[in-house]
Amino acid sequence: MADIEVAGREVRITSPDKVVFPRSGHTKLDLVRYYRTVGEAALRGVHGRPMVLKRFVRGIEEEAFFQKRAPAKRPDWIEVAELKYRSGLSAEEVVCTDLAQLLWVINLGCVDLNPHPVRSDDLSRPDELRIDLDPVPGVPWGDVLATAQVAREVLADHGLVAWPKTSGSRGFHVYARIERRWPFSKVRKAAETVAREVERRAPDLATSRWWKEERHGVFVDFNQNAYDRTVASAYSVRAVEDARVSTPLTWDEVPECHPEAYTIETVPARLAERGDPWEDIDLHPGSLDGLLELAEELGPAPKAPKGTGGRRQTKPLIEIARAEHKDEAMAGFERWKGRHPEVAARLEPADVLVDGMRGRSSVWYRIRVNLQHVPEDERPPQEPLEVDYDPWHPSGSPD
């Protein structure tokens, strides 16, 4: 164990030599030292916000589990806020307001920080609008950055200052601080309006289509603004093999940015040299009135056609696997391709739909295939799943 003195408190770091990132060799203590170094900037993204604890207790190569409730055994200086859910349940979630609390969270096995878009003194009105740009497989990085610029223009045209950052993964984030006047439903509607307007202005680049099989280009994900959704905050280390960081940028940096350049090793020096591009973000809250007026002008968003018992499929989809772990799901997909090599050869990257699905406390994986590029008479039928995991069954098996 190691003890770290910070913010007037002593934080105990258990198993400091545990390797969190096997490829780079970074340990839990390396992660703690990173967050201590970038502490003020990292706190800016989470200060006063309840957060979900995404815990990688065995390193990033095993699935994390999500913990909403703060551990019962915790120091008396750990702050919490009680969030209530539609199910009638509630949970006291951790709130960080100083660096000691943040490092305590990291010691639990958290790699990234996942705060809600609200402050603990008003849990019903967000102060942040979040746009998550999620490219369809095969989409070039330049298209993601071009879409970010369009999102910036849409926000600016409706009275909001846009703040860019890498996601630390495949996508890109654009944030806007907003006045705390609107409930979640209105904030989500405003974000959906941003997505629809981005698609209208750049239809070859972006989509706001909700159903994954209907998307192309860059999906402008507005649902991260729904109640109980969280996004990795600024300066969060992400659970990818090279320990990338979700890094705030200036807009001048965006056209030439490369996400692999921002890591646990490079970001502290960048921050020390250039400062935090988001230092003044809290000074620029804006109004949603413009976006909500645009929402009225655009009218209701298109809905998927209904069939008997639910949504009617508009694409020829078959399901391949449901698995507890991604590698199991992908192994099942490889077996399926081995049985159908001619079909597999016709698939484009965007035709393979890999969904990370939220279960009780962790993510499980579903793989589907869109056969739109396969001639109808050559399309294989739906077969028994290669892996048939039931995330809601105690044993994980539907039988």
C-alpha cells in the first residue's frame, strides 16, 4: 500500500503496483499520479457532480462493472448525492469537490470519470449539453472533425459556446455550458435538435438516425443528455491499450488533432505548457431558447415505422451473438463468417453492428449483421446464436 497526502487528507492507495494497462505497463499508482498532476483541470469536469463508478478492478482487459451507489465503507469526507430513478429506487452517488476525493475514486479501480451533467445542489436541471460524435465503422477521422465543426456552427448560431475535446476513444465530444433552467427532457430535445440540424447542413457527413443499422457517416449522439446518462469527463484516462486521455482542445487545434497523441504520458506536460483550454468554460453558460425554437420549426423527429408488436425492421438484419464479453462475441462472429465466407466477403465495415449493451451492472455485447449488400437470394437465414448470453438471467443462460 501507499499513502498520498493531498488536499489536507491522507489517501490510501491499495495495490499500487497492480498493472492496469498491460501493453504500456502503467500501474494503478501511475494512474493516481497522473490524476494528481492534472488535478485542477480534471476536477473542473467533475466538481460537484454525482458520478457513476466504472470500476476496472482487474485492469482494462477485463470488463468493468458499473457502481452507482457509493461504497458503504467510505471515509466520512466522501460526499454523496441521492439520485432517484423512475423505477422508484434511489442511489447515493459519489460527488468529488477536491483532489483527495478524486484520488479515492481512482483507488477503487476507476480509470475514467463518469459524471452526470448536473450539480449536486440541483439534480433536476443540467448545466451541460453534451454532443457525442460516434463514427460508423470505416468512417475516416477527418469526417469526425468536420462534423465537429458543423456542430460548433449550429451551437454558435443558437447562442451557445462550443467546447471541443477528444473522447479518448473512436469519437469526439462537443460540450456547451447552459443555464440551469431546463429539465432533462428539454435538454435532450435541444441536443436532438443540434443533431438534426447538423444532419440537415451536412447530410453526406452526419446522421441523427437513432437505429444503428440506418446510420451512415458520423452519428451525432444526442441521447447522452437523457436522465441517468454519463460521459467520460475532460482529462479522463480511457480504457484503451495506449492509455489515451479525453483531452480538451482549442478550435484552432481541432483540424490537425490526432487522438493517439494525447495519453497519460503526454497530457500532463501539455497541460503544464499550454494550460487548460477549458479553464473558462464555467464563465459561458448559454440559453437553450434558440435550439428549442428551432425544434418547433423542424417539427417532430421522424419515427421508425411500426410493425406488429413493435418497430418494423427496415434493413435485412440477422443476429449472430449475445455474449458477456466482447472477445466471446467476436469469436462467435468469426465462426459465423467461416460458415458463410461468400456472404462475409460482401459485408462492408458498417454492416457489422457491434453493440455494447448495459446490463445490471456491466456491459454485455450483441453482434448483428446487416445483409443489405448481399443479394436477397444469397442471404443466410437467422440461425441459433453462436453465443446466447442472457444478461437478465442469474446464470447468464436463457435455458
